[in-house]
Amino acid sequence: MANTSSRTLRLLSLLQTHRYWPGGELAERLGVSARTLRRDIDRLRELGYPVEAQRGVDGGYQLAPGASLPPLVVDDEEAVALAVGLQTAAQSSVDGVAESSVRVLAKVVQVMPARLRRRVEALRTMTVPTTWPGAAVSRVDPGVLTALALACRDTERLRFAYTDAAGRKTDRHVEPLRLVSLGRQWYLVAYDLARHDWRSFRADRVSKPETTGARFRPRELPAADAAEFVREGLGALPRPHEVEVVVAVPAAVARKQIGRWATIEPVDDERCRLRMTVASLDWPALALGGLGAEFEVVRPQELRDLLREWADRFGRA
């Protein structure tokens, strides 16, 4: 039975590796007969994997899109790449992507062998992260995020060291509820057992998180949801700037210089429209100056004011 189960997993891995497998080649890779291969294919179908068969001399098998996403089988290299990619996506400013990435990362790391975790950590340590210039965002250790996410999921009490905005360090013992990505920062919403009240903690100020093994029944949060609780605690966060500029250069030129930081659409052969969302207007001002071309600011007015101020200062210099 164990051999059959292992072979089924191997078959699934092969089907996920190539779009199409000739039947004879697939049976040879598994070391089984064509009849046994058909039984294994039927077993995968019973488990919910939509395997399509093509009959005939050149017949074979392939995985087809299904109504739902079945479990995936990945090898060691793919698992490492997945974890590193999720760590990067956890810093994303795209709505919904960051929080989803942390949830998936927690699942992957939980079942990952120690040897692969060491490889992921080595890659993370030796990789220089690319952040948005001028953006008000702090790096969070993916290992900390993963530990916090697992504690929230498992409703397990957590201890960690915390450094507040004034640099004071304290030890905290909490009942974690939810991780929230807000204002390009990560926050942990948790009930502080020492202070007998709800708190939100900046994840980049958390260190040495350790689960205690003690489970708890979640308390009622005094807010509509965790994100609202963080917003109420922070007050009104400054809204990011929506920048739109028409630049007198072809779209290809703009993409080559600043395309990764902006959405660029051609207006005609000689002009393009540049859009970006930024926390600070200094970055688009620098980027536009670096293009060395005429441009027209469509919005916001604050960017026009900043450029006017810079122009006066540069003129005096």
C-alpha cells in the first residue's frame, strides 16, 4: 500500500512537471505496466485531479484545469523557490497579495524539512531586497511574519520581545488574533495578557517570537475587524499620492529607466503616460528629472508645488 501511495505521488509530480506525457514513456518512468498506470490514473481522478487521456498508438495523459485547485506536489528546488518568492511577495503593496502570501508561506514553511529551511534562510540573507524609493516601509523578517501567522492560525499564546517607537524594549505575552497589512506596514493584533487589553504591534519591531504551546479561545475584538482596530489606533493614515504625468519620450524609453516603478502607457510614438502610487513625491520628482525630457503633470497639485519649489531652489543654487 505504501509503495502504491508513493507511486501515486510520483505520478502526480510527473504530470505537474510536463504538459503532456505519452503513455509508454510515463509508464517507463514509473517502472509499471500500462495497465497499472491506468489504475493509478483512475486513483488520481478519484482524488479530484482532472487527468485527461488521449487514446491511440501515440496516446498519453495530461492534467487539465479543474473546478478547484487540487493539492500540488513540488520538488526541493521548487519548494525553495516558492518560499523565497512568497517572502518577496509578503512585502508587496498590492491589496490582498501581501496577507495571502504570508498565509501560504506559513503553510509551506510548516511542512518544509529543516535542510530546505536552511537553504531558504541562506538565500534570504544573501539577497539584497529591492524597495520602493522614498516609500515609508520597514523590512520585516519573513521568519517573524511566519511565526506570527502560525500563532494566529493555531490560536496559540505567544511571547516576543518588542521595541516601541521610543526605543523602549519590553517582553510581551499575548493571544494573537490577526496579522494586518496597512499603510505599507505589518501589524499584529493581539490581546496583551499583562496589560489586560487589546494592542496592535508593528511586526518590524517584534523579535524572538516563541509559541508557548498554550491554546486559547479567541476573545471578542472591540472593533468591526482587525484592520479597523489598527486604523483606530493609528488615527488617520496619510493617503498615498496618485501620480499621473505625460512625458515627451517614447514608452519604451520610459520603461527602460523607471518602468518597474510605474505603469507606463504610450500616448503616441513620441509621448507616454506614466502612473504611480507613492508615499513620497520626492521619488517621482527625481525620476522625471532623470528622464531629461519635457513633461506635463496631470495630477496631483502637490507634485506641481514640489517641482516649483525645487526649481526655485535649484535656480538659487
